[in-house]
Amino acid sequence: MAWPCVLLPVKQARSGAAIHPRASAGPLPGGQEQEGVSSPGLSAPLRTRPRGHSLGSASPRLPGLRWRLGPGAGRPWPLPVAPPARKGVSGAGPRAGGNAALSAARRARSGAASSGAAARSPPGTMGSMFRSEEVALVQLFLPTAAAYTCVSRLGELGLVEFRDLNASVSAFQRRFVVDVRRCEELEKTFTFLQEEVRRAGLVLPPPEGRLPAPPPRDLLRIQEETERLAQELRDVRGNQQALRAQLHQLQLHAAVLGQGHGPQLAAAHTDGTSERMPLLQAPGGPHQDLRVNFVAGAVEPHKAPALERLLWRACRGFLIASFRELEQPLEHPVTGEPAMWMTFLISYWGEQIGQKIRKITDCFHCHVFPFLEQEEARRGALRQLQQQSQELQEVLGETERFLSQVLGRVLQLLPPGQVQVHKMKAVYLALNQCSVSTTHKCLIAEAWCSVRDLPALQEALRDSSTEEGVSAVAHRIPCRDMPPTLIRTNRFTASFQGIVDAYGVGRYQEVNPAPYTIITFPFLFAVMFGDVGHGLLMFLFALAMVLAENQPAVKAAQNEIWQTFFRGRYLLLLMGLFSIYTGFIYNECFSRATSIFPSGWSVAAMANQSGWSDAFLAQHAMLTLDPNVTGVFLGPYPFGIDPVWSLAANHLSFLNSFKMKMSVILGVVHMAFGVVLGIFNHVHFGQRHRLLLETLPELTFLLGLFGYLVFLVIYKWLCVSAASAASAPSILIHFINMFLFSHSPTNRPLYPRQEVVQATLVVLALAMVPILLLGTPLYLLRRHRPHLRRRPAGRQEEDKAGLLDLPDASVNGWSSDEEKAGGLDDEEEAELVPSEVLMHQAIHTIEFCLGCVSNTASYLRLWALSLAHAQLSEVLWAMVMSIGLGLGREVGVAAVVLVPIFAAFAVMTVAILLVMEGLSAFLHALRLHWVEFQNKFYSGTGYKLSPFTFAATDD
């Protein structure tokens, strides 16, 4: 890269030496661009597991070699127990137990008590962040009388994760299925009560304090109280609805009688003669068989037009109908909401017409009431209806008051009852995972538990079973299944651990990337998001959430977007803080440069020594500040990029070169750090052969090619001066010629014998490929062959059968070669398939070699996103704020104009630059950690320890 010369516009050059520019970048002495990123070198303390402790699970039978906690540091030591009977001997089934099991458990418990010391937890509380905690498989002997109390206590503590020892047994055939069904019936009743409370518009109060799981004898009492209260609530609610329906009928009847349909219809039938009346009289006398009848009722307003139309068509006009809407709405008997009704009065002739009318009104679900022809009779009936309505309202008021009392008892019973029944059901479900001894005197359970929690586990079992007179016992057993991963987090580290776990939960005790992610993730984000103003806004937003994190209103917010931001508040805090730091390095604050220190470039010295005249300035729009001229370049800017670059025409090209090289350096350091972290995995799992056959070739390949590229960049920064900048060689051409084993006559070497060094590095890197491809498979085959020779072919099936007979052994080994190597002596015991090992190693070699190229290029996103963010900030300032600042020069005009312009600038800054650009930079930083960094050492094929706990029920 040639020495950067500042190109200034003429107007800026005329101003002299006092420069107050507005952008960001700055060279170091001698043409060096500023660089200085160090990768954190945190080391994880290694702990070796005892030789006899395998990884995984075991069968629930009694083993021939028991483990218990000895005094001192908590390491397991063997407790001899009588070996189990072989196949065919009575009393030694797959679920060994009975008197022998109970006596062995008591002996183990008494021996542990006599030792007088429990396992000590590892010193420190944050050691588990660097590697998952040691987890042991524990076998629990729970006396039948104290099993419920012990499991309930374990649920309150949340220490263990139970394993299902009855996986082959149907859920309907387990021991405590009746109790589980009883709890489910209670939950259904609670759901009914909760719906009634919600229907009444009440809010359930939270339960007071932490409620323990009730004793089993209290289940019948809780069930009886709940059923009695639910039945009483059903009866009261039914009576209330019946009274409301009856009152509604009375109100509708009174409304129909009081609407005044009668006089008009009566006048229509009594005054004068009708045009349709026949002129000739019947022989039996005038209208002897003619009688007018009435049908009165009420219908919903949206049904009234259809009803009227159908009545007219069906009865062919032999009726007179009057429809009127009520003046006041009536309360609906079911929903309680006000509803409008339409009353009607129909007069007709003949019984057949009357039958049609009744059928039609029934189809429209009309409320039909008797209608008296005499006015006095109707008034009397109306007074009687009003009196009945008043009496019914008094009865309904008493019913609602009694309903309020019942709901008050529900509010007292429901919150604690729900918590207790949920806990009771969880306890019974956990007990269903235990196996029962042959004499039904104890339950045998297996659970995963952290080694540091074993003293608390034994203390909890001792306290819970003391009242029953029989002590529960817990002791470690060997196992081959991979244990779950347990990493304890707090409110600060939870968000960073969530980023890692989203990629995959780590294998048991492999290196955890979360501690390093605390530093590298916000920093890589800030490289793409570097701006003092934008970072300050993000920092203040996160700081407000951190300060208000203990307020109940903030925790109870139900908005999903807010919950996402709130859970990652500490991550946002560090992202904003690091963005402020990189913003100072870029010298950008809302795309404007700040002159904190004096500029290292002088225009006055260039003007004095170059003899710029007015004619020269008129002909040259751009002026070049030559650092070779004495006094032009006074030295590097103290911190960050010199603000004079914001006035330069080659500002963008200078930042392109600087940020591109910075991205490559950061990427190579980040990937090399990931490969180095793999060393801790190999040492911890006892795979020291991988240090020479995998880690060393990988580092040689990566650093020999791309580490050399970083060396060329730094060497050129340090060795190329301003005087030789015009003839500086191109790093890109040198790097291409390195792989082609050639040289370019026009591109001089950076240092003597450069071609020999480059050829040696390429050959050395290529030589690492076969070592990486064949080293580990050949070593495993060579190590496995003597073991196979020592085992005669005729005894392999017998040994396999013997392995199946072992009570505490498991044939479910780890699948991949890496996982097999993680256990103790698993490589010697497991059958090695050469084709699978070769295929696995070939995939790993191809992925690493090609990934070094693609991953290095992937880190260029740091350069691209940083430039995109800077340019968007520049465009937003130029298109909004600059226009607003130039509209008015007077104070009043400027104040009126700037208010809406600044509001638009603030909204677009938050929406575009903070939210959209921030999300983009976050996703790219996430990809760099998942794909480019973690795949160098992190498998992510484990599963979390999910302890049996009541924490969610209490919340």
C-alpha cells in the first residue's frame, strides 16, 4: 500500500493550518495504519475425573461395586458389596431390590454417615463457565413411606434430573397412575373455577410465599373441598342464570304489553267496514264464524324484516302485523350485555293461519306471550308483571351476593391449591419413573446430579426421611452414557450463554465458548457498528433496562419484543459500550468527525513550501498534502483516525484499505484462538495424540498461509516509509505468487529471500494435509489392533454377553470417534470401524482446509458492514440535517424549521441505523462466532441438565 496522501479541496486548503474536519482515520508514524487488537487469552482450569468414573447412565440394578462419597475432596471411592447373582439365580432380576437392596442401601448410608465428611464443592463459583460442571449418576434408595417427601424436597431444591427406569412400561400401568389421574381431575376442576373467576371479572392473587407439596393424605381433603366448592358454584351460577332468564321473560312481556300495539289494531277492526268485506251476508247472520285472534311477542332486531316478510307470504295477507323497537335495551340473561329487542303484535283470522304464525315464530326463536284484548285487563297484567319483576330482582340480588361470597372462597382456595396440586402431580410423575423393589419396601431411582451438589442432596434426603424412621440413601454409580451438560449462569452471563446454546448445547465438559464470547461478540459487533453517537444511544437504552430490572412492572411486561430486549440487556450494554470505543477509533459521531486532539497534518507548511498562487489554486480543484515535505506531517493522531481525513477526497479509499486489512487480521487471530482452545479439549479428554496429529497441523496450515498474510500486512506498515511509498510492493500480488511459486518482475520483494520463505510455507502447509487426513485414523487403528489380538474371536460374543449381564454397565456408547475418545478407555472397549473413522476424518480435513479460505474471506464482512454503516450515517446527515441547517439563518426561522427536521432525523436514526443496521451487525457477528470460531473446537452435540424443580410452578 502506498503512503496515503491527503487530497484537500482548494477552499479547505486556503484556510491555513487550523483544521477542524469531520471524518475518521489516521496513520501511525512512518505510514503505519493504526492497528492493535488483542484476543483474550482466558484459560480454563482442567480437572481430571477419577479413573473409575465413566460417563453416562447405568441400569437400576444393584452393582457389584458401589461408590460413595469419601472424606476430603469428594472423590468417589469403592465400597465393596456382595456381587449380584448371575442369570438364572432367583431374586436377581433386572430391577434388583428387595431386602438385599434395602440392606445394601442401609450399609452404604451408614458407611457414608460414619465417614463424617461430605464431598466438598469445587472452589470458586465461576469455574463452571469455562467448562461444564462434573455430573454424576446417582442411585437413590427411597423408603416407600418417605419416597414422596424425599422427591418433594428434591423438587424444591432442583438438584437432580431423574431418569426413567420404566421406559418399557405403559403410562397406565405404573404404580402411581391413580394419584396422577386424581391430580388431573383436580386440575380440571381448578380450570372450571378459574374460568368462573375470570367470568366474574376478578383477578386471581398470586400465592403467598413458597408453598410445599402437600402430604398425600391431604389429597382427598383438597379434592373434597374443591369438588364441594365447585358444585356449590355450579348450583349458584345455575340459579342465577335461571333467575336472569325468568326476569328477562318478565321484562319482555311487560315491554310487549306496554308498547301500545292494541288500540290501533282494535280501531282497525271495529271502526267502519272494510273494503274486503263481502257485500252479500251469509245465511247464518253477519260474520257469525269470524273471530280475530292476537299473537304478541319479541324478536331480535336483525330477524324482524325476515319474519315480517315470511309471515306476509305464508299467510297471503290474512293478518295485520305491527313491529316496534324497544326504547330502552334490556340486559341479556347469559352475556349480561345490553341488547335491543323488537316487539310485535299480529292479528289474524282462522285457526290454520294461527298455526302457521306459531310455527314461523318458533322457527325464528321468538318470545311469544299472551295478549289480552281488553285494555283494563292488559293494565292489570302489566302491574302484576312489574310486581313480579321487582320481587325477582330482590331474589336475584341475594343470589349474586351469595355468589360473591362463594367466589371469595374460590379466590382464597384457588392460588395455593393450584400450586400444591401441580407440585403433587410432578412428584407422582417423578415417582412413576422409579423402579419398585421386589418386596415393595423401597423405590429405586437414578438421577443426574452435579458433584458439587451431592452434599446438599444427601442432606436433603436425610432431613426428609428422618421423620419416617428409615433413611434414604444416595450414592454414585459408574456409567457409560454421556452425562448432561450443566453450566450455571447469572443474569449477566445468561444472554451470552444463550448465544452459544442456540448453536448447540456443548458436550459434557468440553470447552465452553461463552466466557470468550462476552468479549469477542460485542467487539466484532462494534467493529461493524462503530459510531460514538449510535453506540451511546444503545448503551443508554440498555442501561435503563439494567437499572429497572428489579421493578415488577418491567418483569411482568408481556410484549415479546420487549422481553427479547430485556433478556439481552447486558449484551446490549456491552455492544453499546464497545461501539463507543470503536467509534472513537473511527472518529465518527453521527457520521461527523471530532477534533479532540490537534491534527497531525499541516496545510500551512505545504502552502509555504509549494508556492501556491491564486492562479494555481484556480486551476487545481484538489490539492495534495505530501508527507515528504518537511512540516506537512507532524506525527500520528494520538487516538483513532486523524480528523483531516474527513476533508480528503481519498477518504473512502483510505478507510477501505485500513478496514479491509483490519478485518483480515482480526479474522486470523479469532480463528487461531479457536484452534488453540481445542487443545484444552484434547488434554482434558485424554486425547493427547490429537495435539500432534490434528492441532499442530491445523495451526501450521492456518498460520503458514493466512498468518503469513497478516505478517506481510504488519511488515509493510512498519517498514515502508513515506519516501519509498511510491515504489511499495503489492501484498496481493505477493500472496498470489506465493501459491503459483512464481515472482513478478515489477513487484519488488518486501524482504530478502522472500520467495524461498513463501515456497517453504506453502510446501509445509500442503504437507500438513495428509497428516491431518491419516494421522488420527492410523493411530487409532494401531492402538486398537493389539487389543483385538488379545481377545480371541470365540470369546467376543461371550464378552458381549457378559457386558450385558453387568448390572451397572451400559452398551449405549457414544456414536462418533470424538465422543468415544471422551470416555475412559472407550477406545479400547468399543469396536472400531476403520471406514467410519476414515470418513469422519476426511470430512473434518476437507472442512478445515477449505474453511480456512472461506472463513478468512468471511471476516471481510467486518469491513463491508462498517463501511455500509458509515455511509448510511453520512447519507442520512447530508439528506436531512444538512438541509435543515441550511434553510434559515435567523434564530426564529431556524428554530421552527429544525424541530420537525430533527424529529425526522431522530426517527430515521433509530429505525434505520439503530434497529435495522444493529440487527444486521448482530446477525453477522452471530455467524462469525457460530461458523468461523466455534467450529474450530466446539461440537455442540450435548444436552442440558434439566433438573426436577418446582421453580416454574412457584413463578
